[in-house]
Amino acid sequence: MSAKKLPRKKNFSTLKMLGAQVQTARKAAGYTQRELAALLMVDDESIASIEQGRRPLMPDLAVQMDELLELKGTLSAGVDKLPEIDQFPMHAQQYMLHEREALSLSLYDALVVPGILQTEPYARAVFSSRVPAFSEDEIATKTAARIARQTIIHRPDPPTLSLVIWEPAVLYPLGGDEVHREQLQSLRDSAEIPGITLQILPLHRNTHAGLSGAFTLMETPDHQHLAYTQAHHGSQLVADPEWVSILTRKYAMLRSQALTPEGSADLLDRLLGVK
């Protein structure tokens, strides 16, 4: 495959500027946020988030707005010309805004248990392993924020959550034996929660669709399909349909290569000494 560059995250201040343009055009056309959302077949919170610069305006939605608000391609051009930077300072915050309201999340990780199912001691061990090292205050703040994110599992309308974890992440005693066992038990308990599907990709396989690293797929309330990837140089929220499609196919293959949910639960039981 050609080395096509993934789209980079947009600068937050320019998102606010574009959002202000959307708001001005909407008001000039005489629509409320709710009315515009209904015409575009998205939820009104999506319009509010775009106007406030908390969510990027996706190209397909920009085209619809241009036509509906008679803007002659103004918003589409604005989306296309937004400046890009190598590392977006608020990438994590932007991801968490989407995660908080996502309809579905599909996560793959190979080195650690995904953050959404980490126990507090395990999360602290993850942040404590960072090089260059975080300060104690930074570790405490980041650990608390990670645990707070897990409330989405207990929403009245929780997302459908699918996870594939490579077996080394489950076997590695990060944080020590006690922390490791607590994390394994938490994973086993999470596997019983309705709406959560947990699968472990075993070490004995000789094929592996996830060698390029961890990623997350999500569907937003307005049915946008996004992906989130992480690497040493930073992270990206990916909206490009081609790259979201590639990662979606990778995830489907990973699920077929992994143990079944029942087989994964049995593996955790064996590691816990239950079987």
C-alpha cells in the first residue's frame, strides 16, 4: 500500500473560527440549532459542538450545510483549508468528547489493557512507566481522568463496547503481582457486563492483523465513523473514510483471529486460578 499520510488533527482555535461561521450562517438563514440538526439528520448537540469549536466539521456535513444555507461552498473550502500541525495540543480532549457520547467503541491494544477497562492501580502503573517521567502530580491527575472516563460504561444508554487485547498485555504483570491480579479480575468481571464483548488474541497464532499498533474505532450519535490512533510521536483522530475503512477491516480480522468471548473468559479464569 502506498504511504498515504493520515489526516492530521486541526488546530483548536481554527475550529472555533469555523464554528462561528456555521453559527452566523445558521442564524442568517433563520434556523435554530435544533431545526438545522433535524434538516441535516444529526442530533442538535452535534451542531452545538461544531459551533463552539468542540468538534470538527466533517467534509460531508460541510457540503450539506453549504447547500442548505446557500453558502456556495464556503464551509467546504474552510474545512479543506484549515491549517494542520504535527501535534494537536487538545487531541486527547477532542477524542474524549467523542468517546463520551459514542454509540459504539471498538478497541484493540497489544501492550496494555485498554484505558477504558484499566483499574486505578494499573492506570497509575501505566503512567508511572512513561519516559520522560511524569511528575507525581501529573500521574495523579492523568490517572483520575482515565478512571473518570469509565463512567460511560454505566451510562443509561452505554455504548456497545468491543475489545480485542493481545495476550502479552494480559500476561504482563505491570505494577506487580497484586496490581496484575486485580486487573485480571476486573477484566473478567467486565466481560460479564451486557454490551461489552472482550476477546483475547492468543500468542500461539502465526498471523496477526494488528502489528501496526493500537487503535480505536467509534460511531458518533450522528453516525459518523471515526478512528483514533496512537504512536510515539503523538495521536490522531482520523475522519478520512478510506483510513477508517482500513482500520475497520483490520479490526474485523483481529476479531476473527482472537479467541471467542467464552474462550477469552476461560483464559482469564485459568490465569486467575479459577479453572
